Amino acid sequence: MIELVANPAAHSLAAIPLQRMRDPERKHMDSMTNISLYTASRASIHPTAIVARGAEIGPGVEIGPFCTVGPNVVIEAGAKLISHVVVEGHTRIGESAQLFPFCTVGLAPQDMKYQGEPTACEIGAGTLVREHCTVHRGTATGIGVTRVGTDCMLMNVVHIAHDCQIGNNVIVANNVVMGGHVSIGDHAVVGGAAAIHQFVRIGRAAMIGGVSGVEGDVIPFGSVIGNRGRLAALNVIGLRRRGFDKAAVQRLHAAFRTLYSKQGVFAQRLEATRAQFGDDPLVAEVLTFIDAPSHRGLIRAE
């Protein structure tokens, strides 16, 4: 059964009437790859897919075999659902995003307080969501939306819980799991099988080592590793890859040594770092992160 897209009430994307493409030389269908597609201009929907009335499908979208798209879903131009993908809830899939087989996006959160409220989920433009990933929609008791930014890569079997906020150009490796309300800054990298506690904040361009259990906030540009993760150093390789010059990295490293030295208490070291390095933009970003409200507190340093 296929439900064709109905006209939307009011949205940025207009639904496009669908029509059947026929191959006059083909008298029967003998394999899945030979089944003709339903098309909307340059968009295509495989006849085994189910697209609910009310869903909004942009031009150039490809919806492959056995996908399911709910009535409140918006799929923007050029996005691709390869096969066996489920997208439900008030979910927006950004331009040219790709969703791979058996991933689910926008399903109900795993939160006992959730009572079916119309919360949302967003996947940014150009993001790759690989096989068996789960991205749950937000909760009414949280901020109401789960967001994954642009040009991210979620590798196989990643779980993004309700109300998480993932920045742009973030890489999350295989089997990573996160609790609700996690935030991750742009250009961060999370290694395979890491587990991130609910409400943890991970700063811009930070690196989380594989199989690390992250229970506290990670400063921008920090590098964390361990069964119960500890801040081990700066993510110097990531800084270089992001194009920061040697002098900027050296200043940041000097501030890091002051902040995480063994002398005195942390509050005193924080003020010393602010006084000595506070005018440096990268150091200022770290200090602003530390000063911001936190549910979990900073992760401990080695």
C-alpha cells in the first residue's frame, strides 16, 4: 500500500503531485530493483514505501523500498532514504541528508514522563545517518526538540536520545549512546562505543576517546579518555585539522596547563587563567563554557 502526499496546510515545502513512471517494454516485475518508482517532478518514492497523507516531500527526494514516512514529516530537497527507514513525528530532514537502512528518526522518546506531546526532531542538511541509528524526538519537559546539525556523520548503531543538541560537522562513531539533553559543539568527535551521561555538555572541537564513559562536561578543545572518562589533554590533532595556527594552539595549551595544574584549588586557577589568558579568543571560549550553567559539572582531569 502507498499513500500519496497530500497538499500541506502551510509550510516552506510544497507537496508535489505524484505520478507513476511506466516502462512500456516491461510486462512484469521480477526483482525489487526493477519495480518502477512513483515520482514527484524529480522526486521518487518506491512503490513499497508508505508515505502518509500530510507529509511534505521536496524535489529530488528519494524514498527507497519499505520506508515509512509519517504525516507530520518534512523531507527537504535532495534528501535520500535508502531503504527500510522509519521517519515519524514532527520531524524535518534537511537538504541532501542521507538515511541508511534500518535507522529510525523522530520516534517517541524513551522517557517515562512522555505523554504523546507533539514534540519535534530535526536532522540538518548533508548529514549522514547510518544503519540502525536511532534519533528520538524531544520531550515537553525538555526543550521539545532533538537536533542534529548540518554535515554530521552518525555511524552505525548510534543512539541520540530525546532533547539532545548536536552541532554541525560532528562525527559520532559506531555504537555511541547518549542520555537525554546532551549537547555537543561543532566539529566534536565521539569515539566508538562511548557512553555519554544525560545533560552532559561537550564543547566545540572536543575529542571523546572510544569506550569512554563521560559523566561530566568536557571543555571546548578538550580530549577525554577512560572507562570513567577523564580530561587528559587538549585535542591538538583536531585543532590542527580545523586550521588553527601554531601560536593559537600554544596559547591555548599554556592556559590549559595553568587551569589544570596541581597547584591550589580550581577556583583560584580559573581566575589566574582568566587574568593571564582571558583576552585570547580560544581561551575565552573555554572560560565562557566553564562559567555557563551545568547540570553535571566539569569532567575531572587526570
